[in-house]
Amino acid sequence: MVAISNKYKFIFLKSRKTAGTSIERALFPFCTTLEDDLPLELSDARYAEGVARGPAPEGWRPHIPAARVRRRLGREKWDAYFRFTAVRNPFDRVVSHFFWLRREDAIIQSDNFDEVRAAFRQFCVRPRYATDRDIVTIDDKFVAQDAIRFECLGDDLSRMAKKLGFEKPLDPLPEFNKGIRKWGDVPVADFYDAASTDAVKRTMGWVFDNFDYSEDPRDARIPEIAS
């Protein structure tokens, strides 16, 4: 899905494992259909189908690539609307994605962390996860104009609401698709070795290139974003 508002003129490009669904739900009261600005009742069926608030035109889907959004929305609106996405420390994000995608596999229930770490290493090196580069780039150019940091969800949503001119405050941020994992207390850095670190630096390069996340998994600093 992609949240689009004609009234507030924004496009939210939804990335994976960055609280994107929760952000969408927070934005939906400010979204409209592509055709008009009439508010529509939000329902699970409509949410599953589509774009913004309302039935989706054919071709809209979760995590839709930016190029397709531009093509279906039209170049005039694409250029005029404010585009933003959500980001997360890539090392933390890939660990989360690993446990989400492998949630049915016996390996993540292993009592031996070395086995889990070895499986994670293969997950990174092959790689077996979506990088989301197509969601935020067109012809290798980063097209989002701002981002909500996973590590600062509440503050960044409030900042975005102010930037977009919302007349009312955002509802409390809901939680969807929150991961629960057996090894959740293990520091993110402990999952990584040199090979998996290099793989994530390579595959998630668009995040490192556009946001000041450290390329060392032991450094969990949060990048600054100008208000």
C-alpha cells in the first residue's frame, strides 16, 4: 500500500520492517482517494486492497516501487506532492526481517545461538531479503524528500504532521506486525560477523548513502534529520 493525500499533497512510500503499517494507519485520517477529497470509512478490506483510504485502482499493492507510484499517480502530482518514507538502522532492520521471514522455520527456535547466527549469516550473504531500493529510488536516484526514523517514530510523525499542515493531532501510534522473537534480548551487533556486515553494507547502501547510520553494527547512533 501507499498512503496518498490530495488535500495535504503527500505520498508515503512504505518500506519494510520500519513500522510502515503503523505509520500508514496514523496517516489514514489525513488521506483521500486518488479521485477526490471525500473521507471514506476505513475498513480492513479496503486496507488490504489498496491505496490511501478507499478501494484501490488495479496495480496498487503494498511496498509498491516509486517508479510505479509516479506512473500511476501522474508526473504532475508526483512532482508537486511531498514524498517521504521510513528508515531504520539497516543492521537492526535486517535482523528484524530475518526473524519475520523465517518465523515458521525451526532454526529460529534453536537453543543454540551459534546455529541461529550461522543461518542469519547465510540470510545476509545470499541475500534473502528485500532491500526496498525500488521503493525509494528511480533510476538509482533517491526520490524521498524526508523520512520518519524508526528509532524516533513519535517525534518524527509530529514533525511531519507540522510540516504537512495537519489541522488536528495524530492519533496515538498503533502497532501492527510487531515482531516477537526468541533471541530478542541479544544485541543486534552479536548477530554479525565480517561477512554479514559487508553484505548488509552493500545491499542496504541506499540507507547508508542518504542517512547517517553507522556502518559498524556496534554503533547504534541515530542520524539527525533537519526539521
